[in-house]
Amino acid sequence: MSLLPTDAELGILQILWESGPQTVRDVHNALKGRSDVGYTTVLKFLQIMTEKGLVRRDTSERAHVYEAAVEENDVQRSMVTELLDRAFGGSATKLVLSALSAKRSSPDELAQIQRLLRDLDPDS
């Protein structure tokens, strides 16, 4: 199973991660504010995502309910690994420097990064 969803699949997964199990109508309604996508398109995406193993479908009710079958952290880690390898030649330093220079981080985010680096440093 690929943990590299398409952009559209990632949008659906984010809804399921945030809100928990949803019907096709629920997902469609949540997507309305983000993109102009039809109900049948959402249904087709969920069917494909079920085949890929990204979501699970509960068919015990008339309206099928879908839930994420993959963890958000696992998908994020796979996407970062792919980006790291493809765009930064495997260099975590280049990735981090690029991320930090692309968008201003808040003082809280910078403090979190500093704590993480201290926790990773065996000499501190």
C-alpha cells in the first residue's frame, strides 16, 4: 500500500483525521468550502481510496461510512521521506533549512524546534 496519497486523497484524509468516520455526503459537504467537487467524484475517490487501503468502509448502514485506514503521522512521514529523497538528495539539513527559510516560524514553533534538537543531541 502506498502512503503517498494524491492531493485530492490527502484532502479527504485530512477531513477523516479531523472529524473521524464520515459518510460520502459528510465528506462532500466538508470539501465544498475547499473545492468545487461533485458528490459522485467524492464517492469515486473514496472507492479508489478503499481499494488502495487508505480508507475503510463500514457497510452495515444504508449510508456507507468511511474512516481513515492510515495514520496521519505515517502518511506525513512517507511524504517527507519522498520529498527528502527527490528534492534534497536525502539531506535533512537542506530540507530543514529550506523549510525554515520558506515561511516565517512563530516564536513558539522555533522554541519547539530548539527543544527537539536538544532532545536529539546526545551530548546535551
